Amino acid sequence: MLKEVLHIGLAFIGLILLIQCDTTEPPPPPDGDKIKNTIAITTLWQDLNKIAINFTRSQLDTNRTFTYKLKRKNPTGSETQFLFMLLGTDTTFIDENLNRGMEYAYRAEAEEQEGKTIDTSKSLLVTTLDTTSHNINWTIDTLGQPGDFLYDIWGLDESNVYAVGFVELQSGNSSIIKWDGIEWRAFTNVGGVKYGIFGFSEASIFVVGESSNRGIVAIWNGSQWTEYRSDYFLARGDTVYPLRSVWGSSPDDVWAVGDQGTIIHWNGSEWRKVQSPINLILYDVWGTSSDNIYAIHISLSQQSQLIHYQGNSWTNITNQLPTGERNFTSLWFDKGGTGYIVGNNVLFYDGGTFNRIVINQDKFLLRVRGRNSTDVFAVGQKGRVHHFNGTDWMTYPELFDESPGMELRGVYVTETTVFAVGIINNGSIIYRGVGQ
């Protein structure tokens, strides 16, 4: 599939003719035209001042030459339209310089050379993001026994949350526990130690970890776990070392990373080890699409290595990090391609470059995750929790805990609630924050 990406204000040579104009009301279609509504139009993502729209070629656009219009009705009622030709089957259009927290209506139209409207899309309403609140009420739970731990957390919503590690509960010992909105319960257990979790639905959850110094993966299909251990990988000629993190663009496109540069890929039917550009511990992995994925090497004594997948192979792009920035553990990117790397410092990626930012950090950070670009949390040692609301960063001193070995290792964000999990001297610990 040929996909075109349009940014307002950028020129594309020989591919797209783009004209912007404002009208108060769109001209009506000529009498007798039969509108088919075969142009599909969807929202890919939005942030404070941008909206990414994807729409497909009209099913009527075969032998005839069509001109396409994407019309945006502004909150004031005025209309802006963008005119261009399509060469591919679908197009991603990024509308910029919008107002935050505002609703915009989009509609695509296809015209013949005579100016007749032949086909349209249905209207699509999209609201740009607004800043989120820093006001959060926190509850702290300590679970299990001394020596228990939680390393990562993921969920579907605030009442369906899964954390991994190892915890001893009254309902049973487990490397996976589930929050049902009222309490934490032991979830169906699988062997080994769990370090990472990511999922797509209650019937598609991936967890990774280790057993006997070798990597293991387990996939939940809604009723049972299927495990993939060292013998599975050895039968394919692969040695898979302990796995630390997992992320996927879909249930048929999942990546896991771990020790000695281990990278494995799930294609929906099998796991395969993939060539890595480094042989160091890969501690975290995150992406925005099937062909834009990053993984970070953890290091406390030397420069962390950053690697990138662009659809064909993984490459080392550490030279893109600022000079002198060394020790990192985690990364996260929003759907628009901006994001953060955290560790000894915090780097912000604006879509083109990584730059250091200051967030009132005084401890090492171990994980960063967000719901979108206006609701991001970074957590780490001694109960440090930092929140970005789209404008600025907030730190929560009421959560500081100087207990020996206290670390927050994982964080998960919903529209109303944030969960952070980790380790404390008398068991595993969970911070649960509800927005006001």
C-alpha cells in the first residue's frame, strides 16, 4: 500500500497539489449527483494543536481523475478546505496550528474535473487535547512478603490492570496479579520471573521474563497461557536470554527485548530471534507503529545505547543522543512521534532531535509511560513520581519514601487513574492515583 503523509505548510514535489482556502459554507453538490460515502475517514491521533486524519481513495476513483477536498469546519462555524490529488490508496493528513481543547468537524469529498462532487465521506468530529490536571489523590498498598517485587504494569482501564513480578497473596502466589477495581488478586500463574507485560485485550496479553537464565514468553488468549521457553527457541537455533520488556503494534506484531542484546519478534504464529546491533542489556522497548520502534540499553556506568527499527532491521542510533547524556533505562513515544527517554536525566524527542529537559528530578528514574502527549508519568527510586500535563512537569513529594531499596519500576496511565508498581523492603508496593 502506498501511503502519503501531508503536513500543512510543507511542499511535496511532483506528488501532491495542496491549496488552502476559507469559505463560510461549502457549495452544494450538483443536482442528480449520487453521493456514495465510500471514502473512509478516521482519526489517527491528536495533541494540543494537531490532528492526524487518515482517509482512503474513493471506490469510484478507478479510470477517472478525481480531485479530493478535505474540509474542516472550525469551532466558529467557518470552513477551511484543503485540495490535492491522490496517488496512493490512502493518505495521512496532519492538520496543524489548531486550538487546544476544541472540536473540529472533517469531511472528505471527491470531485471530477468538471467540479462535480461524486463521492464523500461521513463527517468526523475530532477534539484536540487539552492539558490534564496535576491534582491527584494517592493510595499506597504494600502487598506480599519481604522479597516480593513488581516490575511492570499494563491494563485495559482503571478496573482491569495487570502487574507482573512475584507476589504472595492470600488468594495465592503469582507472578501476575490483577486489579479488578476493588482489590488485587492472583492471576493464572505461569512459571519463571516476570519483568514485562503488554497487551491488546483481555484475550491477548503478552508477558516476558526469565527462567534458569533464559528468556521466556507467555501469551494469554482469554482462557489459557501458552508458554515459549528455551527449548522452543533452541529448536529454531536461537539462544534467547532473559527478556526485560515487550511492546507490539498489534497481536500479530510483537517485539520483546532483553539481555545480551536479545530481540525476538512474534508474527502471530511463531517467535523468531532478530539480529541486534548490540550485545548489551536492552531494558525497554516502545514504538508508534510497525515500522517505528525504539529500544534502550540500560547502563549505570557507561553511555546507554539507543537502537531503532524502521521496518527492515535494527540500527544503532546512539549518536543521535546529546553528547554527555549517558545513563537511561526507559523510553516512551506518543502516536504523533514525540516522546521521552528517562534515567539519570530526561530527554525529550520532538520528532527530530533529542534534547535534555529539566523536571525537578533528584533521583534515578526507571520507567516512563503516558496515555497521550498531555498525560505522561515518569517514576523511579525512592518513590519519585513526575507528571507532565501538556504544559509543565509536577513532582509529588508526599510520595517520597527513603526506605532502603525502594524503587518504582513500572507505571500505567488511564483517563482517570495512574498505577505505579515497584519494590520496598517489606514487599511489593503499588501507588494508585485518582485524578480530581
